[in-house]
Amino acid sequence: MEEAKPKESEYLHCIRCGLCLAACPTYREYRTETASPRGRVALARKGLEGELELSPNLLEQMYGCFGCMACDDLCPVGIRPAELALSMRGVGEGIRPSRWKKWLFGGLLTHAGRLELATLPLRLYEGLGVRRLVYLLGLNRLLPAQIRDLEAMLPRIPKRPLRRVLPEVTPARSGERHRVGFFLGCAQSLLFADQSAATLRVLARNGCTVITPKEAACCGMPARGYGRMDLVREQARRNIEVFERCGVERIVTDCATCGSTLKEYGAFFAGDSGWEARARAFAEKVRDISEFLMEIPLVKPAGRVEAVVTYHDPCHLRRGQRVWRQPRSLLGLIDGLELVELPEADWCCGSAGSQLITHYALSRKVLDRKLDNVAGTGARMLASGCPGCQMQLNTGLRRRGMPVRVVHPVTLLDEAYGGEDAE
Ligand code: SF4
Ligand code: SF4
């Protein structure tokens, strides 16, 4: 499982200018050098050059990075501290491989069926009415703050995973103009089924026959966040094979994190003569849903959504994919909708994958800044195309008692088309 260590060029030329510090959410809260991009680059260099031991303490600073990539954008000499922090986690795994990661990312996330079984208790919790009872009796208030927040983070959980409900082929309405594959992310299938169902309706309405292969695996981001590139590649190989068989012109996803990871498949196999070309061909087809919809002649929705809406840029969409105009343009197509720009819309919300669990206090502080900005807009809806951001934002809004609905931009488009009623 030995991973290639970061090359000298990835850290050596840091001139310690500090330009990246102002953009870093973790530095802003802690104000310590080790919690900054510059500090992480210096620690990585010392660790790789043998000046410091690659201790759990040192590696913890790499896990403390929220991966928002704001620093990557600012560095004048092209250092990418976010990428370096991820690679360093892989170095740590090379030294002390962890069995639970192999089980979780290799055994569970590669097989959608196993993941569905593992999350059955959550569906029973919602479906049998236990959750409703917990809230009715106020039992949630007795939980420790972090557990309470984690529970509140769960959206209304669907009775069945969407993967089980969706047909393999969703036919285009009124004539096929495009044939696209749909990459259904794990969180979308298990937690946000309504959103992806809306995405499928919007695609079909716009002349797309949609193939949703049921055997697809997780995109690989969770394993990547824990330094297990071997498992990421295992999942990537499976997804490449599955979508090759579909024969589609584009692979669309409505999850910003999945999209950002899928687009990197080519880089994950750089130098691998057996897979690089296939991975690059796959990655070139991948589009975020807003990106895809703004590429095709989109049918203007006839309905209206009367609401003041603001928009939060998921890091994996804005920086990971350079997609930020398209979701705004898409919202701009909806009559009645007033889009108010969110100050610091591209500032991380603090979700950062599992960091909202492992770095709970910091994650909350980062979220507070976002919520202050949302409050200032007066919006009653907050649109964002990433399930991780949505869960984080929802929890914070509920905690503050702010009457703001968190939605995927495509959900609003679907509503303007008439939603399920229009079918
Ligand atoms: S990716 Fe974000 S959190 Fe990590 S070092 Fe860069 S700015 Fe800081
Ligand atoms: S990582 Fe880049 S921006 Fe940050 S201190 Fe080093 S050279 Fe400057």
C-alpha cells in the first residue's frame, strides 16, 4: 500500500510569504502557525526531510486542514497546501496502515448494498417514528451537544435508498437529445433521495435519457481524506468500468464532492499505462448538474418560485471544479426568485467531510461566520449543491432558530417546472 511521497517541488519553494494565511479558516480561528497552510507546508517538509519524526502529532495537523483549497488559489509560487496535507495523510497510512480504514473504505463503501444495510438503523429510526417521538418528548435536548448536532444534521431520511427505487434507465421526455450517465452519490441515495429524484426529472424534461448504473461505487473522496489512495483507485476502477459499459456522452452528478473527485480520476492514475487513458476519458465526461444544464439548451421553466434566495459555494464546486457561475445562472432563470449574493459565499462552511465530527469545535466556529453572513442577507432559502454543506448549514440554522430552508439549486428548478405534479 506504499504511496509515492510528495515530490520536493510540492513544498520546497514555499517562500513563507504568508499570503495564504488570510484565506485559511483554520488559521483564522486558532491563529497558530501549525494550523495554517504555511505551517502545514513547513511541517510536511521537515517530516519528509527527516528533521521531524512523522509522529501522530505532526500528522494530526494534516487532518486539521479542512481541504477548502482557498490557500491553493492564492499561493504565488504554486504550492498547493491542501493537496499536500492530503498526500501527507497517505504517507502516514504508509507508515501505520489502519485496518478500520480498509474495512470502512474498502469493504463498505465499495459495495453500495453493504452500505445500505449498515445504514438500515437510520431508516428505521425515521421510518418507525422513533425520531418524531424523540423530538416530541424533547429527548434530543438531553443529548450531549455534539451528538445532538449530529442527529440534527440528518435530513428527513428516505424510506428506501434512491438507488433501490430509481430505474436503471430514465427516458427523456418528448424526444431524446442527450444520453447521459448519472453518478448517484452515497449521501444522495441514502439521505437526499428527493434531491436526486428532482435532478433526474429535470434531466428528463430537458431531453436526456439518463442511465443510473446500480453497481457504481463511492466516488472515493472519504478514502482519499484518510490517505488511502489504494482504496480510492479500487473504487475508481470500478466506476470507470461501470460507466464505460453505459456508453454515455456525459456523466452527471448533483454532488459537488463526488464531481470534484470523479474529475480527478485521470490524475489518480497518472503513469499507469493500463488505466490512465481510461481514467482521463472518464474524467473528461464528468459534469456537475448545474454545469451540464448550462451547456445544453435548457427549457425555461414556466412556473415561479417566490422567494429570496442566497447561494453558498461548496469548496468542491467553486475551487475543486471552477463551477460558480452556472448555479447562479440557473437560479436566475427562475421567475419570482430573487437571488441575493452572500458575502464570502466561497468561504468554507466548516463541514469538510468528517472534520465536522473529528474537529467539532473548530467546525462550529467556522460555521458561525457563514451563518452571520446568511443572516445579513435576509434570505429565506439557502441554495447549495453539496450534501455535506447542506447538512452542516442545516444544523447551524436550526441551532440558531433561523427560518431558512436549505435547498439544492436543482430542486428549485424542478419546483419551477412543476416538480412531481408535472409528470
Ligand atoms: S485547504 Fe483550507 S483549511 Fe486547509 S490549509 Fe488551505 S486554507 Fe487552510
Ligand atoms: S504556501 Fe505559498 S502563499 Fe503560503 S506561505 Fe508558502 S509561498 Fe506563501
